[in-house]
Amino acid sequence: MEDKNHQIGLKNELLRKAIHLCSVVIPISYYFIEKNIILIVVGTGMVFMILLDLLRKVIPQLDSFYLKTLGHVLRDYEVDTKRHFFTGGTFYAIGIFVTVLFFKREIAAPAILIMILCDTFAALIGRKFGKHNLWNKSFEGSTAFFVIGLLIVFLTPKITTGINEYIIAIAALFITTIVEALPVEIDDNLSIPITFGIIYTLLFYLF
């Protein structure tokens, strides 16, 4: 969800979210492609993004080219390579890789979809209609996050066919919504899918 302390212009925010939305092909493809192949693809992307951020720190020309090309969709903290290690895009790639690596397909895929779709709609709704502060975000944005998440929960395949798993998934979504709204210094691209994956997995094996 959009952090009010790091907002960019609405036009550039829409472009940033459009780039994110393109990656829905990853969790959707995961239902048809073997885990190892998905890991190779997302792992390659993760390594590329990490190397790019590291090289930006030591090659000024690369950093200048990067900022000229993508600077308009970067938050303020992502521009400063001295104070911050990775951009949101790198955390995005790491979050997808870790989620696919550690969680079952039926948990990882919706977790990534929630990271992509819920966060996108929450940011846009929060910016357009957010009037009630929820820490440094908005109640309206968090509501949008949860509602879109419910659609994902009900439309994605489950490990079992029992109603209990839907209740578990909704509980995991609710906790993820709360965690996402908390004013913690953890990138949403990590906290969202990993929180959902951990809570879902724990509740699934407990109940």
C-alpha cells in the first residue's frame, strides 16, 4: 500500500503499479509450470536486480543512466544508493523468489497475487479516497487491500476442498492486512507474501 511518506506523482504511481501488474504472469504461470522452472526464472530476475543495485553504488555512470530511465517511478529513498541498499523492485524480486521457494504452490501463488494486486489497489484507492489515517496509511486503502484479497482467496485453487482451508486463508489475509498497515521498516514486497505464507502454512498444519 502507498506509504504517504514516500508518495510520487499520480501519473508515475500508475506507471509504477502497471509495471507491477505485468508480473501477475508469474503466479498464474506457477499453476501450469513446475516449481524448479519458476525458481530459475524468478531467481535469475532476483540476482539481476541485486547486482544492478550493487553496481549502481560503484558505477556512477550506471546509476545516472538508471535514474534517467526509471527515476520518475522511484521513491525518494530508492534514489539514494548511499543510505538504502535495495530498491522496491529488488525487494519485489526477492519476495517472489522466497515465497515460491518456501511455500506450497497453493499458498505461494495467492501470496504473490496478494502482494501484486492488493497492494496496487490499496495504494490507488488510498490515494484517491483515503480520508481516515491508519498509521501512515489509510483505512480505505487497507479495506481495499482486504476486499481484493478475498477475491483472490476465493478464486485460487486450494490444497484441499474443505471449507476450513478457506477460513484459514481468510485469517491469513486478515493478519497480512494488519501487518501491511503497521508502521514497520520492512518493505511491503517482503512482508506481504511472507506473512501470508507463514500464517497460512502454520494454520493449515495446526487445524
